[in-house]
Amino acid sequence: MTPHEVLRICAEEKLKKAGYRMVNRDEASDFIKKVGGPDIIAEKNGSWVIVEVKPLDRLARYEQAGVKLFS
């Protein structure tokens, strides 16, 4: 199993514990399909979360760009 796969599984488990259900790309809303191919798509009560899984050392550039990050 690659580090990316391990991180993806951990993120999915955290979302599931928060009450989100994992959605495959075919089930996602059209506006999410336009985003491309995120690693994880999840939904809870009409709220959607799209996740790109990245190792911590790669997140610095996202923070510098003002992107909201969750851990």
C-alpha cells in the first residue's frame, strides 16, 4: 500500500466518523464532476466535501495561497 493510499483511507475514516458518506464520482453532483477527479467525494445533509490527499510537506503552498485546510 502506498503512502497516498494510507492517507486517503485515514481521511475517509475521519469523514465517516463525522457522519459523511463516501460518494463515487458517478453519484456526485454535476458541479463536483466539473472539478475533475478528487481523491475523495463525500456528502452529508446536502453538504459536499471534495478532498485531495497530499502529504504534509506539500501543503505549505496551499496554506500560502490561503486555501482552507483541515486535518
